[in-house]
Amino acid sequence: MNQCAMAVLEEYPDIVFSYGYGDEYSFVLKKTSKFYQRRSSKISSVIVSFFTSVYVTKWKEFFPLKELRYPPSFLSQIVCCASLEILQAYLAWRQRDCHVQNQYNTCFWELVKKGGKTEMEAQEILKYAKEQDRNELLHQQFGINYNGTLALFRQGTCIFKTEVEDIVKYNEDGTPVKRLRRKAGIFRSENIAGRRFWNAHASLLKELGNFSEDCFKTNPDYIRSFLFESKLMPSTWIVIRIDGCHFHRFADVHEFNKPNDKQALGLMNLCAEAVLEEFHDIVFCYGVSDEYSFVLKKDSQLYQRRASKIVSAIVSFFSSMYVMKWKDVFRKKELKYPPSFDGRAVCYPSNEILQDYLAWRQVDCHINNQYNTCFWSLVKSGKSKSEAQNYLKGTQAREKNELLLKEFGINYNTLPLMFRQGSSIFRVKRENPTLLENDASSVEKTETKIVTEHCNIIEQSFWEAHPSILD
């Protein structure tokens, strides 16, 4: 977790401080940040996506003998701290929660592992135990001084950048040339919200400011009031659309075929299929290039329709699958750096408007694919990218088709459907006859199967053929 948080700090310069414990991490962006134009959904989704990708990427490094059996995913939400005092109170709350949870869990597992108690019995013993009671239990029954246990578990971990001397090169005589550079480091303290810790670090004072007083008491309900949590409109279709972040660069670095890489698109489809299987409220997925739209049913109560949690859960799970499935698809290509995706949620009140949205995405697929097919054909024929752009400027669909056919012998309408129409993923119900034991008769058993099709979803005939999708 700490290595993933350090990677996030290195990737996003607007993050100036992070604190984590257990399976939780908080990332503090500077007050003047314009990251993603301060759009909460994009900020939270891209950070949780990158964190997840790094987590899966680094798994083998930390667990060389353990298989990652299923894709991990994380939830995220935004807290807007209007003042440094509120940020201080928030950090004090999270560290207090770290201590309380760790002390409880230490007692619980000592009772189970060494005390011979069942998990239910351990819960009952600790039900009304106060902090001092738990300390005494650990000391008297198991000889453990809680304050002597690892600070990592008791205090959590802070990560932020400080200026350190770094060797950038060596002179001819072998003497090192050093420069100051900002580098992320790990720090711990019994009170990360206290003046003694905070004001001792110049980088924190510079980026966030100084604490004027110590924070001894926290009011979780007060801090929770600053949570940015919007619930999506009830009785509407929810569409979660995810997009690859800087995927032009990602495609170049990993040498994807242009204009379309069948394997890369196949990997996206595998991830979307896994998302559909994991989240039962999703009824339809449509994807093209590095983009996917996931449609949740109208009456979905997934995460009580909280936008940030739905978006982050889907984006995080998709990112996990992308890294985990990479080797299955690209057997001879190394994943050179962790991918990331951003996401957003949109509500559509009727079937007609939802279908209009999906039709728009498929039209966009065709327009982009036709343009890209022409563009890369021109580039591969010897034109520069700027020359190809200028050549295509103002051309209509018919002219692009003629260009492909006359200049390159490509009939656009015969290109693979996946390139021209994108990928639609949904569930279909099929009747499967099953023979009864000791009986010649059979019964019809309904089975649900996930299918991926490359078809025209603009025409009403598709929806008429699959009425269960929007039922």
C-alpha cells in the first residue's frame, strides 16, 4: 500500500501529502490545484485507478510466492477541507481511527490465535472494552505492551516530498555532482496533526501552511459534513463512462498497431466482460478504443447510488483486470508502466434518451475509426502527421471512403466490425434442455450467458431482438 501511495505522489505533482493505514489512503491536493479542472469524479477515479494498477503490478514484488487470485478494487470519495484547521482535524480523525482499529484487531486476533476463543467469543469479550481495558488485556494475558508494537500498525504512514541531495552525474575525476530534488519519503509520528510534527517539515509548511494549535479532540460527524457525496437521481439509467488517461502515449510506448490494435481492443473487452460479471446491476456495456460505457439498471441501489463510490469501484476493478489480463493477451509484450482510467456518471431518465446516448457513442466510433484509418494510411504511405491532418481537413465521409479505396485499395465497409461498430456486451438468457435422472423426460432450464457482439445498436431492431436488456 505504501509503495502504491508513493507512486501516486510521484505521478501527480498536485498531491502534496498522503496518510494511510490498513487498506485506506488519503491524498491531499494543494489548495490551488487545477487538476482535471477540480472535477471531483475525474480526480477521484484517476487516482484510484492508478493506485489499483500499481497495486496489481507490484504484487509479485511483495508476494513472490502468492498468487493474486482475484482483482482487488478500491473505493474513493472527495473531502473538501475549507481551511487548514479542517484538514488538521481530518488527519487527526484518520490517525485516531488507525489506533482504535489496530488496538481492537490486535486484541481480537490474540484472543483467537493464542487465547483459543472463537471469533464470536472474541467479539463478545471486546464488545464494551475501552482503550485502557484493551491495553490491560494485551499486557496481562499475552505479555504485549501495545505501545511497543510496530509504529507502522499503530500510527499509520505519512508520505510527502522533501528536498534531498541527489547525485546527478560524476565529474571526470570521479567526484559526484549533487543537486537538490524533491523526493517522496515515508514518515511516522504519534500525532501527525500536531504542531511538533507538521511544523518541523519545511515542505509541508510551504505547500499547506502551519498548524497554529494542536488538535487533541476530533468530531467525526463534523468532518463527515465536508464529504463531497452526491447521490444520483432515482429511477434513472446510470451510465458510468470510463476513458483511458493519456492512452495515445500508452499506445505508442507499447507499440499498439495503428489505427486499431485487435489485441488491445480484445483486452478492453475482456475487462468489460469481467466488470459485467462482477456487478450484477450492470445490464449493458459498449466500448470503443480506450473507452467503455457501463449501463446500470434504473432501480439500481448499488452503493446507495452514490456517484463517487459507483464510479471508483468500476474504474478500480476495470484497472485491476487490465493489468492482470495483460500477459494473457500480450504474451510477448512487457507492461512498461501502470495504465489509468478516469470515469464519470451520467443519469438518463428514459429508454429513448439512453438509446440516443449509446447511438451517439457508436456514431462517434464510426467517425473516429474512418478518420484514423485514412490518417494512418496516409502516414504509412510517407506523409507526415501534420500533412495527413491537413489533407483530411474538411473531408466528408464519402470522400474518405473514396480516398481509402482509390489510394490504398481499402473498402472501408469490409473492415472488421469491431473497428467500425465497437463492442456491445450484455447477458442473454437461453433455454437449456436438461434430462431428469431416472426419467426419459426433460425440463427447460434457463441459463444466463455473457456475450460480446459487434453489431448495429443504433437501429431499433437490436433492442427489439434483446428486450431483456432494458426491461
